[in-house]
Amino acid sequence: MFNPENVPGWPAELVDGPVLLRPYRRSDAAAWSEVRRANREWLAPWESSVPGGWHELNSPAAFRWVHRDQRRSARAGEGLPFAVCLREGGRERLVGHLNVGNIVRRAFCSGYVGYWVDSRVAGRGVMPTALALAVDHAFDVAGLHRVEVNIRPENRPSRRVVEKLGFREEAYHVRYMHIDGAWRDHIGYAMTSEEAAAEGGLLARWRRIRTTAG
Ligand SMILES: CC(C)(COP(=O)(O)OP(=O)(O)OC[C@H]1O[C@@H](n2cnc3c(N)ncnc32)[C@H](O)[C@@H]1OP(=O)(O)O)[C@@H](O)C(=O)NCCC(=O)NCCS
């Protein structure tokens, strides 16, 4: 049973090769702002519409509010908000974000995953690795039974991420979310802990795929 005094699976650091998922720190403000501001064209078509300018909403000062909100939801057991980092050449670089959010416990034990990576590291398998790590953690440690990812039909790269990890396409949500200035349809993908266990975990599945492809 979920006990808010002792949030299962949080805080956590998850690692596979150079990919590291860890809780955000207050000192991430400058790096977060740089990567968000540098990726406006890359991210805006896929993110919820929020009133305000991109530059201001993604300033180091704005990070303080984002960070506070994420910490609150993680401590309440309602989110697993990870900074996605790459460790290369002895340096750790913040290159993206992954959150298992809107977690509802009790008889549901389910959450929604959102993510993005810096366009400068796209196509290197960073997000499938991050998603596999996060979903395995959500099922094995954080007590979830199901995760969902909702993706615009036009977003081929994101659909490829969930398809490679074996998520099940299970719904078509009409005019589902306000993204980039309009109500957009989304395809619903889901995964249960039983489905992940049948693969030996998602990271194991992803490693098999990478080995075969390489
Ligand atoms: C979706 C996203 C997170 C994928 O992350 P990633 O780490 O690049 O994932 P992968 O390396 O597995 O690449 C996924 C697909 O992107 C495409 N891709 C590859 N290199 C690419 C590049 N340089 N630029 C754009 N897309 C590329 C390919 O279709 C690839 O699929 P494939 O493995 O079948 O070739 C990333 O594209 C992104 O952040 N996009 C903008 C934000 C977004 O869409 N978030 C998700 C909202 S649901």
C-alpha cells in the first residue's frame, strides 16, 4: 500500500552506459534553460500550449518553478521526474527530460510518460534507453502496474521509440490535448508490468534489439 511518508522508487538514479536518469537539482537551471531555449523549433510542435513566450518560460528563473512543482509531485508519489543526462568524456551533460506523471495509485497504479531530448543528440537511442530504464523502475520499484504514452500521429520519431520497446497501440484520442496552438489527436500506447516482465524487462528487450541492429 502506498505510504506518502515513504515514496516507493523516489529519489532514484538509473544508469545504462552513458545514459543517466537522476532527479533535477537547483543547479540545473542554466543547463536546462540553455537546452530548452536552443530547441524551440524542435520541441514546440509536440508540447502543450502554455500562455507566455518560449524564452521567458524557459529561463533559468522559470526553472525554479518547474523544479519546485516536480519535487512536490515526486514527494507526493504522483510523479517520477527525471533529468536525462549523458556522461561522456568525464562530463555529465543534461540532454533531456522524462517524467512519469499523473500517477494514480490504489486500484489503478498507472501513470503517463512524457519526454524529450536535445535535437543535438537525437537518433542515438538516448530516449529508448531512458524510457526502458524508467518503465522498469516504475514497475519493479515504484509500484506501478501500467504506463501510458500519448503521441501525435504525426510524431514518427516518438512513435518509433515506443514501438521499439514493444508498447501496445490501444487507443485513438480525438482532439485530446492542446498542443502548439490547437486541440490535437493522439494515439494512445500502453504497457503493463506483465507485458514488460514477459520481455524480461524493457531494458533487456532494448539491449537485444540494439545487439541485433548493431
Ligand atoms: C521523440 C524523441 C524523444 C526521440 O528520442 P531519440 O533519443 O532521438 O530516439 P531514437 O534515437 O530511438 O530515434 C527515434 C526515431 O527518431 C528518428 N531520428 C533518428 N535520427 C534523427 C534525427 N537526427 N533527427 C530527427 N529524428 C531522428 C528516427 O525515425 C528514429 O527511429 P529509428 O530508430 O526507427 O530510425 C526526440 O525525437 C524528441 O525529443 N523529439 C521532440 C520532442 C518530442 O517529440 N517528444 C515526445 C512527445 S510524445
